[in-house]
Amino acid sequence: MPLAIASAPSDDLHAAYLDYLRRTGRGNTAYTGAARVFFQRWPDPGQWAVQPLETRLSAGSSTRPIITFLMLHRVLQPGYDYLLERKLSSIWREVKDSPLGPDLDRFMTAAAELGFTERVRFATGSQVPVRLLIQTGRSLDLLTMADLDEFRAACQERETRTGKGHRHYLASVSNAQRVLFYLGIVDELPRSGGPVPFADRLADLRPPIRETMIAYLERKRATCQPKTVSAFATRLKHFGVFLAEVDPGLGSIAELDRRKHIEPYLRSLVDAVNPKNDQPITVADRSRRVLALMGFLTDITEWDWPDAPPRKLIFRDDVPKLPHTLPRYLPLDVDRRLTAVLTEHPGNELAAAALRLQRSCGLRIGELLDLELDCVHEVPDHGSWLKIPLGKLETERMIPIDDDILDLIDHITAIRSHGRPMPHPRYRRRAQFLFTHHGRRLSQSAVRHELDRAAQSAGLDHLTPHQLRHTYATALVNAGVSLQALMALLGHVSAEMSLRYGRLFDTTVRAEYERALDLAKQQARTPTTGTISLPLADITGGADWKNTPLLKSRLAGGFCLRAPAQGACAYANICEHCPSFHTEPSSLPILAAQRVDAEALARDAEQRGWIAEAQRHQRLIARLDILINEAQAG
């Protein structure tokens, strides 16, 4: 809503007000009479402002317009206690003809550029910036973080005094701060929550235990990520609360006893309940709590802290064994239904696009939301690549992307809210993030909420963003991607992490199963006492035997093929490795050909991630080199 440039009042405030009433056509005898009485009683309006709140609020409907006029013309600062009790939603009529008009016009324009709806813009404008401009008596450019903090404190004081909630005011303060940050007036974005001091989080613990745990957590801050230390604090708190209940007189950590404290705590975890869902905690949660306690006791012992127990109290067998579950990917039909809802019927358009990008690139949610605006890199002759920032394993990576993903990123760039660079949580510098919404970074909760909404719309059960990463990896495995490529795309640092997906749909196991099933059916139809051997063409599919996805051994007079599930044959190349085996010059061509094939088989095993199999072929190559040298020497 455009606001006109203000006209300043004259030195004679009473005359200026009467002139204002004439110009706006709002004058009547009640207004003029109330103004006369007000100025007779308060020649200096500042004297009215120091009256008790009850007196200030007692002004009648004919007197409030003169008070509003004086506030909007920067003559009167009535106090936040008064401003928070006055409804100022109708102030937009008067503000266009006041000195506050240009500042509010600028604020509203910036809020629109950040994507705030008209309803939110006008609600925020009337609740926060109007009151700040009135009470500070300064222009918009001169507002500070201290002004916002003072306003928040006034809201809290009002709730304490009256019992009236102030959450709507705090939400508007947060919105206003984002707009002021966008305009470059303040240098801080509003914080959502923020870390609770360790002393407050561990307040229920006995003082000696609390002091040692706080000292430990402060030390871990030097080497661990803040989220990791926060998780340690949560898990150690459970143990501290348990100690306060079972042994309130415990003097220090050094007095811990395994039979009296540790073993009862381990037993209590079996029946521990998650307060969020009133269900027993998972085995994984039990394991994490025990590991956190074990790490705490081990660390302070190695650091030679005086509070360390004199002997080891927790052992590896005390840690609950975790089930080896397969990745929870989305079946093809579920994947398609979810993608259709996110594409065609998004709730939060930016969050829906973020989920589609996560599914297309297999990102962790933290990596997704840390993507920067310049995350796409064009490499000549190698296409487009997406730079993935530091994530869970503290590694960066580049992954190839296609035109469809480029189009999706272009769409995200078009709908994101533009603004100033924001502090990066890992690199400690300011950055332009890809996912920004209403002047701040898109939150994990917003992404999860959109996924819940989309899943419900698609008729699906509860889903998590990480399942989209599992679905991406599973699709690659089904398409035959190599282990090395899968590790690079997912940002895994060990083959074991990626091999979890290989166990989902092992095409070799499937092929071996089908061959064995066909053979079993054939035997059932045609009884025979002999051993049936499948034709080589049925095993290799007509391809070169060295390229089949089987365990292969090159023998001097032929070759052997076995399914991976069978493992390598214990007798393969047993003769070549026998110390009694000797060769002669006439066998050199056979040994050389065997060595060439062994090298090919070693490379094939390495490409498939079969490290032990590749090492077996390398041992054969080394043995063949010895035999060839002996034969050449005669």
C-alpha cells in the first residue's frame, strides 16, 4: 500500500491538530473539544506520557485521536506498556499523512519482496515497526537490535502483568527483524530457539555430578560439532537423573560402582519411555545412551581427571546389539505417487521443490538445506555438477546432474526469497543459500511438514526425508551402478556403508536363484542319478566369461565360475601355489596367458568392490611371476 509523504505539524500542536482534522474531513465538536481539554491539562504532552498506565488508558474515544496524532508526528512517546494495550490496526488511515509514512512504506515494500502475504505484512507492520518508530522517535534506518530486545522485554512484562499471551507479538518481532536484516538495518537474523545452557539442561542433577558433566561437555565443544555435544548432554542427563533418584547422596563420579549404579541403569533402559510418544525407547536409542556414558567415563579417565572412577565400569558387551536392517527405500509406485503430489499439488512450494531435489540427488537433509546459490558448476565437456557442502561425515563432494535437475534448480532459484547473505553454520562466513523463505533459511521442520502433508495427500504412511535418499541409492543399485560410483554419489567414506544397498537387490543372487530353481524343476520332472551341468552359454548369457558377475578363477587348462553366494573355491589354483609344483620352458605360453587373464579378473573384482577376490587374483599373479622366472632360468 503506497504511503504519501508526511506533512510536518506546526509548532502549535493544537492548531496543527485542528488543521489536520479540517484537511481530512474528520473534525467534529467532540474531537475539537477533547483536544482543547487535553492541551489545557497537558500543555507538555510528555507529562501525560509519565502518568500511570491506568490514567493513560482512560482516555476516551474522542481523546485517543489527538494522542494518535501526536504519536505519529513524533511528539509523544507513550511507553510500550501503553502501545501494547492499544489496537493500532486502524492506524493505516492516519499514517499516510505523518512523518512515519515513508518509513512504513519502505518496510512494507521490503516485506512484499521477501514473500510475506498481504495479511502478514499489515499485521506485522501495525504490531511492531509502527510501535518501534513511535516509541524510539527515530527513523527506520536508526533502529537497532537493542530496540527489538526492549520491545520483546515489554511483551514479556505485559504477559507477566496481565496474563495475556504475547506469542503473536513475538512472531511479528521475528518477521520484522527479518525485514530489517533484509534492508541492512540490523546484522542479525532472529534465532529459532537456540542452545540452552548446560547448567539449565542439567539442573535436575546433583551438584557434584552436574559440575563434572558440564566440564566434560565444555571440553567436547572444542573438538565436536555443536549438535554432537548437545546430543551428549541429552544422553548424559538421563544417567544423571537416574543417579539422583537411586543414590542422591553420591558425592562424585569417582564413587560410581558397577553393581550399584551401572548395572541398574542398564536394566532401566529396557523399560525407559520416550516422552514424545509414550513408547519404549528404541534399541538404537539405548545403544546411544550407553555409548555416550562409556565415552564420558573413558575420556575423563584418559584425561586423568580427579573425578574419574578408579576402574573400568562399562564394557563393550554392555552396549545393546543393533539389528542390521536394510535401507527403508520407497517402492516404485509409492515413489511415483509422492513425486506427483509434490510436483502438481505442493503445499509449501519451496519445501516441495526441496524434497524433489533431495530425491533426485540423494542428499541428506542437512546437505540439502546448506546448498548455496552457486552450487551448480559447469565443467567443459563433462556437463553440470552439483557441489554438495560439508555434511554428516565432514566431506564435500560433487555429483553429476542432468537437465531435469537443472530445470528444478532454476525453478527453486525463481521462487526463493532474495536477500542479504546469511551466516553459514559450518564455514563461518556469510553465504547466499539456495533455500531461503521469507528472509530466512528454509527449516528442516518446514521440509518435514511438507513431506507429511504430501504423504497424507497421496494416501501414504508417515515418511522421513532420509527415505528419499535411500530411494535414490536403491534406484542406482538396481540400474547396476558400481560400488565406487555409489560411494562417491552418496558421500560414503567406507565401502561397508554403501554395501548396505547392495544387499537389497543383488542381481547375481537373483540370477543364481533362477538358474537353481530351473535346475530343481528340471530334476523334479526328469529323475536322474547323474550330476547336471548347465551349458556355459546359459551361465554367461553368451558374453565373455571374464565379464560375468561371478567369482572366476583362471586355471592352467581352463577356468572356473561360481556364484558369489558360494564364495571362492578353496581348491582354485591350489596347484600353482603348492611348493611341490614345478614348471618348464615349454609351459611358458600357458603361464603367460594365465597371468594375462588373472590381471583382467583382478581388475574386474576391484570394479565390483570385491576386495578379497581381487587380492586372491593378485596373489596368483605374484606366484605366476615366480614360476615364469624359474622356467625362464631353466
